[in-house]
Amino acid sequence: MTNLIKKASEQVRKLVMDALGACVSEGIFSDEPIPVFNVEIPADPKNGDMSTNAAMVCARAFRTAPRKIADSICEKIILDGSYFEKCEVAGAGFINFFFSAQWFSEVVSSVISDGEHYGETDFGEKKKVLVEFVSANPTGPMHIGNARGGAIGDCLAAVLDKAGFEVSREFYVNDAGNQIEKFKTSLNVRYLQIFDPSIEMPEDAYLGEDIVIHAKNFAEIHGDKYVNADEAERKQALCDFALPLNIETLERDLGKYRITYDKWFRESTLHNDGSVNGIIEKLKESGYTYELEGALWFKSSELGDEKDRVLVRANGIPTYFVPDIAYHYNKLVTRGYDIAIDVLGADHHGYIPRMKAALTALGIDADKLDIVIMQMVNLVRNGEKYKLSKRSGKAITLSTLLDEIPIDAARFFFNLREPDSHFDFDLDLAVSQTSQNPVYYVQYAHARICSVLRKMQEEGVEISAPTLENLRNLTMPEETELIKYMATLPNVINESAKNYDPARITRYVIDLATMYHKFYTNCRIMGEEEAVMQARLSLSLAVKQIIRNILDMLKITCPESM
């Protein structure tokens, strides 16, 4: 788990503290506690590779001007054996540090030696995290929102894994409740219409073609056997036939999208094992419930929600909120996850305070639940919003989308923006093989490096194992810029995990590809003297490794030729 940015930052802090200690021991400054100071990477590389405000925050403690403190620190700093070749004072008292050739060499060497593990960190401290995403209603096909949620959830889980969390992926199957009753009713009417077309479909029923197909297939197997059966029996038979097929389709389509879940959790288990009734009793015991007009209410407004919520209707049937509470109790208590992350659509903002209120009432730390809100997606074709599938005339589903564009493009594009940002998905760009297509651009960088390596082999050039001494030949601005950026990957992984934002990873790899293309254009490899050529080949191998690590993490193919 090499992180040379972190190591260098820690070294700056120690160098500064040692220098301050020397100043105090020589009586230059009084013996005062040293305030907390920052060490950061300057936005402008002209201001060094790392910078600290130590002198500025010490001004009050030492009753001395920051600039004078900074000058004294720089006079006492001993850089021998460090990652820095020099430090200098700038502005009102910032101290800027400049990396030595040793640091640049170690970055390239560590990427190659760490291989597929480069970028991994221990940020998550092995905490158990459950990422629940998509969880589409099993009564119909998945839509474009599910396509974005799938890419975001799966890539977020991968980022968390790289950051040192123990991650599980889960799909919550809503196979109970009102939507299933509606599903049963819709199937029931479509089945009966086969034998009596005069029967009308209820307005609030599911009107999709998939319901008609299920009913016809059921009739082909059973004929009119269930026409005169008890309605409850007929509905259940239709549901038992159609629902497993729908769930199987969900699993198949998500598998095609390269998403594999550790668990498909069925809501019905919470009803069958008594968890739903158990949660109602626990909430009653908490003192946060009351009865009104025959219904049982939850005092969620006392715990941060905008209003109280009904738990059990006057007819004795629990609302959908109760099994949801039971499900989260199962995640955080029964199964003992440290963190539960839900990836939900933009219409779920109000869900957050009520669920956190329920957890608090149950004595669970509500901060263990994190909700990632995902905004809507607009499909764009020829510069205009595109809503219909030409084949069916219906709204585009996940399955039809993946028939129209490459899976690589879908997974990459849906992670180009933060989850909470609106996103225009350009269908034309997604299928184009140009540098304007970001996933093609990144894949081409990997393929270009593979091409360079093949040409070297064809020319009989033997690629040497990198040595720190040889890597000191990487001194061109395009080379040092690229190396510094490569070194930031562990920090980018951490920030992406911390903010639940896998888009940081896609942006990183796009920028890395841009820097490599720039390096390739300005720094010749073939034909250079041996030492420089070998150093640049090592740099190319390191970039290739990082691109592969990231694309593998995002489950995107990494071609060796294009």
C-alpha cells in the first residue's frame, strides 16, 4: 500500500517540527506549543510540490512575523536523506518544498512493484460496509435510472473495497406489499381477458406489455384451469409464475451489465420470520409511538423528520415504512454491518430523515446509514432529448440501452458526474471511436502503450527492470507532471470513498490518459539513448498498470490494440 504523497507529507511535517525544535533549543523562539499546521499540494506547481503554512500559524505563539519564522525554519531544515531537494519561503511566510529525483524514481518503481495492488489503501480500516443499489421493483423491467444506479453502486462498492473496507453488494427484492398486490391484480385481469376480452383493466394497474406476455404464457401452460378458481388462488398462481421470471430477468440483465450481487435479499423474509411485527413492538417499547383514529403512528417529528409517520394503518396492515425499518435493522444489528449505504433516486430525499429517525428510536447510531441520492438522466441523441426506443416505441430500459451502446461506455459514462448531479447521456458520443469519447480515449492510451511495447519487442529491444538510478533520467516537465499525478491515486481513492463519489476515479483516469498522450507526443522513446529509453519505457509500464487497475475496478475492458 504505497502512498508516496502521504509519506512526503509526513516527512514535511517532521522536517518542520525538527527545525522548530532546533530554533527553540537555540533560543531563537520561545518554548511554546506548536499549533496545528497544514501540509498540502499547491494548486500552482511554481509554488513547489508541497507547501506548509507552519510559519503563519506559529506567528502568535512566537510573537514573530511569519516571514521571519519561515526564514528561520528554512535555515534549520536538514533535507539530506529526505524526498526534497530544496525548500524556499514565499509570500507572507509559506514554505514550499520541491521533490528530489529520488522521490520521482520511487513513485515509478512502486507502481510497477505494487502492480495490481497499486492505489489500495487502509482508509476503511476493514469496516464492514453493505452497499444496496438498484433494488428495482421486480414487477417490471429496469429503466435508465436503474442503469445509472447500477453503475454508481457497483463502482462505489469497488472504490470502497480498494480503500480498505470489507464490502458486500446487495439487491433488495420488494416481493411483498402494495406493488405485489398490484402486480397480482394486473396479471389476473390480463389472464381473464384472454377468455373474456370485455373485462376492463383497472386504471391503477400495470399496463406494460410484459404483463400481457406473462398472462399469455401462463395460459399456454394452464389453459382455462384458473378461470373459475378462487380469485386469491388464481392471483397467487399467476404471481408465483411471473415473479420468479421477472427476478431472473433482473439478475440476467444486471449480469450482462457486469454486476454481481453477494445477496438478493427478499422483503418477504422480513414478513415471514416475524421481523416486521418485531420492529413494531420495538418501536412501541421505545416510547416513540401513539395511536390515532385506529392507526399506529411514529413520532418521527421529534427525531428530525418533518412530520409523524403512520406505521400501521387502521385496517391493521403495516405501511411500506415498517419493512424498510426492519430491513435496515437487519443490516446494522442482525448482520452487524458497520455502515449501510443505500443508492436511491432523487425522489427519496424525504426518506432520509424518517429512516434515520427510526434508527435513532431503536437505539441505533443513525450515522451508520448513508444515503447516496442519484439525480435523473437525460438521454441525448443528435443534440436532442431522446426518450423512446425505435424498436418498441416504449421508454428505453436497461436491456435496450445495452443493446444500443457498449457496456464499457454505459458503466464509464454513468460515473462521469457526481451522483447528485443531473446528467445528459450522449448516445452518439457513447458509440463513437474518437478522442471525444472519454472511455475510448482512456482505452486508447492503454492500447498505445501496448503498441509501444510490441514495437520494442519487434525491434529486439529488451525492456530492463527499473532501477531507482535509471529512473532519475525522467526529468522532462511532461514526465515529472505525469509522475506526480500517478502518486496521487491512493489519495484519490480515499477521497472517492470518503465522499461516495466514484466519478473522481473516472476523472482521474481521463486526466492520466491526457498526460500520457502529452508525454508520448513530446518525449521520444524509440531512438533515445539506452538509459533514457529504458526510463521512459518504465514510466509507460507504470501508466499502463494504473489504467488497467482503474478500468478493472470499474469493470471496463482494457484493450491491448484498437
